[in-house]
Amino acid sequence: MARKKRGQLSVAKEIDGIEERLESCRSSLEDLDFKLRKLELTEEGRKSLEKEKDSLSNKMSRYEKELKSLRHENRKNAMVSFGLFFLIVLGYYCWTM
């Protein structure tokens, strides 16, 4: 499913979307940490929050890996664009001589 979306969106838009989701996870994780430290919880409540914290941590890890991959892809696209631009400029320069 991620591959389907990748074909429809630009890499830059995907990066922005993942960064937003990652920031949302960070915010939620901070809230959970605060609750775990400051609130008096039952053992069941604490386990539930810790399970949710682990889930968020795993989700953040997946987002960070995908973000790294997308940034690598974005750098490759930029290098290809630069190479094509250089070839066009070189061709134009040779043609005008």
C-alpha cells in the first residue's frame, strides 16, 4: 500500500507527511511520559500506558526508517536533475559554438 501512495505523491510531500506524523507521535509520547511520571496509576493503568508507549516507539522507529529512505531517494532525484541540467547546458554551449 505504501508503494501505491509513493507513486501518486511527490517525494517531498511524502517527507512532509511523515515528518508531521512523526511529530505527532513525539508529542503523544511526551504526554504518555508525563502521565507515567506524574500521575498515580493502578498497575493495570500503568501497564496499559507502557504498552501504548512501546507501540508509539515502534511506530516512530518505522517512520524514521521510512523518512531516511525517502530522503535518500530525494537526494538521488536531485542528483539526476542536476546531471540532466548540466547535460542540457553543455549541449547548448556546444551547439552555440
